[in-house]
Amino acid sequence: MFKKQNFLLLALFFILNHQLFAQLEDVPISNSVYNYLLRLESLGFMPHKSLSNLPLQKNEIIAILKNTEQQKDLLSTSDQNILNIYEKEFGILPEQESVLFYSETDSLQLIPNNIFNNTDKLIYRYNQGPNSVEFRPLGSLDLIQSNNKDSSSKVGVGTLGLRLNGTISNSLGFYLQATNGRRIFGDKNLASYNPEYEKSIKFTRLNSDIDLTQSHVTYQNDWFRAKIGREEQQLGAGLNQRVFMSTVSPPMDAVTLSAIFGNFRYDYSLVSLIGYVGNKDETGFNARIPSKYLNYHVFSILPSWGEISFWDAIIYSDRGLELAYLNPLTFLKSLEHQLHDRDNSLMGLDWTIRPFGNFQIKSSFLLDDIIIEKIGTGYWSNKTAFNIAAINSFKSNFDLGIEYARVEPYTFSHFNYQDAYTNDSLLIGSNLLPNSEQFSLLFNYWWGQRYPISLKVSYTLHGANVYDSTGKLIKNVGGDPFISIRNPDPGNGIPGDSYTVTFLDGDLQKTLSLELSAGYSVFNNLNLILSYQYLSLNSNYNNYLRFFISLNEF
């Protein structure tokens, strides 16, 4: 006779494993699940996993959530509620889907009865065996208001779009997201408060619509993975900082080859960048933008207590693809020297350590250039950046994180300004300019929703280059990634810059930021986020109030 206990175990097995097939498409960094994964990482539910190389594939997130489900008795009631939300979103627990167009696997009608209920709402969905596809609508309304002691302004931005993603034959993942937005009313300049809008050339330079897209195709077979696509990436361990690669610049086009064996991972990427354009309005068929490329390797070891990674990279421009750099297994710094020292090479280490339960330390160190015998002398060419963060996730539903980050003068710059560590004039890595440091604090309270009540505080110091009233550079302190040290040039009135630098020298800019935010899911797919920020630069302050409504996260 079939015992009741056996029936329960079998039912649990099917619930946890009804999605047995790989889902190889990446989950974009904008998804709120990554905030919760940071908490799960600190709580110790992610052995041999890391958040230092994002985005993750959908099946990687599913594996983390399944592992947490098996230990959910260690979670608070609030954490279990949040886990349940994401288990439904990622297909681990069954969820009712309503679609506009029927398929063999989904036939619940979206219109007119299910628009405002808690079903998962899609245009089309098919999920059977090793094949899956989802087609979703995207939309948002972004309302921003700013005021200070002298003035106030407001802006409204609306966005619509579509997302197509899925997996074919358990080996080919695909993802396409296209959105288009417009300023509905108000001050266009205030819209730049949302940095995503600044990544649209049509909006920033042509005063037109906000046109953005991301996509990729991934092939995977056992340990081997190959991907080509345009998407936002983060690389490096930290809390607010990603020293190696961040989302400051627009999404980058890349070909990536990966080898993944248990607790070891290797990645090779060839990335196409947009070179520096002096005239910001230079677009269209007349635009003359130099070719620019980034190659990088990442070697990662992921023991149960954290991660250690080595990263090296090279940037070069104004020529075709360099065959030597296409070798997926080489030491780029040494190779660059052998190719007549023309390019910008960088390397670094990052690590994540979980010494005991609920607590972890994350840190990254980037080496741009160094003269060993001149360490400690203030020599301009000793260019480094680093950050270190500590995060404690308490079982009583809140997280506390602190971080210190520092970027030395001239870091990311190069004698050939086209080879600066930038993409389309924005830094690829740290969100701090050279000659800067930042102290930051994060407090999250998880109350059972996908969005925590979050408080972020940061204090940033930046030593900017000094200019006169006509815009002429009169003191170079290494605060601009596009300006390296200048040798004397009497013909152009350049006396030359000092080879000895003082950290935070120049025009000292002090920025204090306090941001409080919270979100709520009204029903499945419709999310509301409210945030307030106090931002002060050298005692000149602004208050920002933002109300963001999104149909699906993007």
C-alpha cells in the first residue's frame, strides 16, 4: 500500500523538479531577484556560486532558489514569502499564466477577465520539454520631481516595449528586449536623473525618443558555453562598486566563450566599444568614430566559502582586430608589451569570503599601471582602484552593508585618449572618476515583498582638474579618464604636469547622497516603486522624489 509519507515526498519532488530542462537565457541585471540573491549569498545559501559576474542564466538562478527551498526552515516567514514569489516567477512552483495568443501549453484567456488579477500575464507562452518561449509586454511610467532652495521642476517619461526569451532543444538560449520611451511632459534635463535614459543617443543628442535594446544568443553543451549579444554586465566583487565592469556605460556588444567545471569557471570576451567623440552631437552617416575593442579573461575559483577571481584586459583602438589578442588563453599584459606597448592593459583580483554565517566580505583590486620601486612616492603612473565591502544579513529580515572605494589619480586613462577605459565616453568600470573615494552604507528591511525598504547613504570626494574661466586646463591632477599626464609643450602653452600627485588634489568636490526607497507589487507583473533622495554637492542640494510604475521589470 502506498504510504501517505511517500505520496508527500513524491509530490514535493515534482514541485521542486517540474522544470527539469535548462533555461539558458540570461536574466537582466535590472531584475529585482539580484537584490534578494545578495541576501541569500550572505545567509550562506549559495555555495560555489557568486554574484561577481552578472548576469546569471535563468537556470543558475533556479538552482539557487531550489537549494534555498530545501533549507527554507532556516528562513524567516518574510524570507519564505519572498522565496515563494521568485519560485513562481522562475517556474519552480506552478503559477497560472494568462495569454493573449493561445499555445499547446497555455490557453487561459488574458482579455477580458484576467488583466487585473494575479495571473502571470503574457502575449504568448510555450513551455514543453526542452523547448520554451515567452513573449511579454513591457511598460513604465516614470514621474520625477526635483526642488531646491531656488527652483523646482518635474518630468514624466513613458516607455513601452516587448521581451522575447526562451530556450531551444535544451542547448540554445535567446533573449531580445526592445523598448521605446518619450518625455510626456516637463524638464528634459531632469530625465537624466534616471541614468538609463542617458544611454539613448537619440534622447541625449537628438532630443528625440528613448530608444534602447538588449539581446543575446547562447549556445551551451555540457561545460562549454558561447554567447554573442548586447547586454549590461557587472564584473567584480562589491556592494555599490563593480571596479572591472559596471552598468555606467551603455550595454556593450560582445562574444564570450566560457568553460565551467563545478567550482571553476573561465571566461574570454571580445567586446566592441564606441570610441571617444569630441563633438557630442556627431551622429549619423557623417560621424567619424574610431574603432575600439576590449579583450578580457576571467579565471574564477568558487569554493563553498566564497570566490577568488583573476581578471586581465586590454583596450586598443584605431585598427582592426588584433589577432594576438584573439587567443583565448594568453597573458594580455605581457603580450601588449611584445606588440610595441601601444595599448592600455589592466588586470585585477576580486574575492568574496564568507567566514561565518550571515556575513561576507567582498573586495576588488584593479591594477592599471605600476612602477614597483616608486610605490608610496606619489608617482603618477601608480594607477590603481579598489573597493572593500562587508555585508551582514540578519535573520530578523534586514541587511546591513558598508563599503569603501578608492580610485587613484590617472587611473583608467592612457596617453592615447581613445584607449581610456571607457565606452561611448563613459567609464566601463567603477562609477567613481579617477582621484576619488567613496564611503557608503546600505540598509535593507525585507517585509515579504520583492522590493525591500532600502536606505542608501554615500559620501564621495573627488579631486577634479582645475580650469580657468575660458575652459582652459590650468592644473591637471589626474581627475579625468580622458586626460593623461602632459609633457611640456611650449608651442601649445602646456608647461607640463607634475610627476608626483597628491590624492584628492585639485577642485575638491564633496557629494552626500541619502536615498530611501520602497516598492510594492499591486498584482502579478505590475510594480510600484517610490523613492526619495537628498543629494548635496559642495553644500548645493537637491531633493528628488520619484514614482515609478512598471509592467514587468526591465
